[in-house]
Amino acid sequence: MKKLVVLFLVISATISSAQDPVLLRLNYEKGASYSVSMNMSQEMGTMMSMGMSIDMGMKIIDAKGENYESEMKFTKISMDMLQGGNIISFDSSKSDDELDEAGKMMKTQMGPMLEAVVLTKGNNLGEITEAVVEPNVPGMEDIANQSSNVVYPKEAVKVGSTWTMSKDEKGMKMDFLYTVTSILKETILLDLSGDVSGMADGKITGNIKIDRTSGIPLETLMNMNLSVNGQELTSKVSVTTRKK
């Protein structure tokens, strides 16, 4: 009987905790380091398919009040692309002797990304106020921005709460809708949906798993089904973040 009472109390505490409104905030600590893994894929029928994996290291170099500064560096890049019947593969962990001619050409393009650092300033809502790449490498900032696709609302949320966010990327406007589907003791789950307009039109679906204590998105999945100049394009981005 005593064990049943204890079990009931634990269950009751868990349910109560899950039902309490939660204030979503990034609670970064100065000096904290994270490993970020991002996988991206795109398919446009028989015309083109591409898969890319990027491993990144992120360090919080300052955190005061609502603001933080971080530096991010790519540590590994691999890619497989099929275009016009040609296959191009690249893996930054391989030596020149292990790469074919196409891979070596990709190395000259991707190599600078592995040497550069992305310096960002943001706030605890997840809004990026400044991003600088040193030295400047075209395209690197765009890839780094894909690693974050959520800005938290100012008010506390509960299961069923929704909020929106919009952003523009290279002529595409993306309107996101976030819905809280679950609040657990350690994690918060969001459903992600939305619309794409502009140079491409389509729908967004996905989900996000957030660490309740730190507010850090641990796992993000975003799918986009798009129409680009009459061609159907499917895109998938998944991001995993872990504290070192």
C-alpha cells in the first residue's frame, strides 16, 4: 500500500508539472560547448538529388541577462549529389588520395568552410541579432542559419498553445506555426507547420523536441514540399544538439 501511495504521488507530481505553464527561454551558460549535427536532403525528380551532413561545434563565449554570444565552427562536411546523371561525393574526413577528381574539386569549395568561424549574437528568445563569418565564406552563413528554426514567444505556453514566426531566405518567405503538443518533466514537444511563398511555393511540416531546463532544441525535423518553376522539390532538414 505504501508503494502505491508513493507511486501515486510521483504520477501526480509529474502530471501537475506537465500542466503548469512553461516560459520557453534559452538559458545558455558562458563557456558551455555543444555538438550540432545537421542532415539535409533535397530531391527534384530525376533532375537532381542531394544529401549533405554537417557536424558543428558551438561554444557560448558570453551570456549576460537576456543576451548571449556564440562561435560556431564546422568540423566535418560530407555530401553526395546526383545531377545530370553525374555523381559527386565529398567527405572532408578523407585525404586527397581517397577522393576522386570531382571530390577534390568539391574540397576546394568546401575547404574554406572548415576554416571559418560563425560569430553570432542573440537573445534568450532565440532571435539572432547579428551573424558574422570570419573570414567571409559565401553560403556558410545560410547553412548555419538552418540549424535554428524557432523563436520563442514572450508569454508562457501550455499544451495547445500556438505562435507564429516568419523569415525570408533568398526570395522565399517562410511562415511557421508552432503548436505545443506535450510538456513533460524534462522535455517539451512542438508540432511545426507552415507555408512557403515567393520563389517557391509549398508546405512545411515537422516537429521540435526542447530541453525544458535549458530551452535548447535537442532535435528538430523540418520537411518542405515545394514547387519551383513547375518542378516538385522535397527538402528535409534534421538537426540534433547535445551538450558536451
